[in-house]
Amino acid sequence: MSNAKKSTSKKAVTVVVKKTRKPNALHEKLVKLFTRPTGATVQDVAEVKFYGPAIAALRIVERRGYKTNVIKKSGELSRYVARKA
């Protein structure tokens, strides 16, 4: 038997606290756009006054619990689609 000391320290317990936030109108518009059956293009995203990169808009939708993907076809604009995870 070894005389090594056993660790007696307790592990820290982490508690996840969900914050309730006021819904952001722009974010709600983005979710509606990306969840359409055909998804959305960069032009659609710009029409709702979101002038950041489309990938940033996808990240916003992902944080709302959606699974996102990008559909790229040659000769067409990229389509960004979100589905409920």
C-alpha cells in the first residue's frame, strides 16, 4: 500500500442561472427569416436592417436554440437556413 495522500477537497458546484431578457425585435426578425422553408440570403438579412455579416446573424439564431446550415449552389446566392434543434 502506498502512503500517498488522498485528495479531500470538494469539487466546486456550478449553478446555471438563466437570465430573462427583453426580446430583441431585430433578433426575432432574423429568426423568422432563417426559419422560412427557403431560408434567407444576404439581401434578405440586409432588408431587416441587419448590416453585419450573415454568419453573425446565424450565430444569433443559434443562441436561440436553432440548428443552422448554409446551402451553397453554384451560380446562386448562398442560402442560410435554421431548423429547431
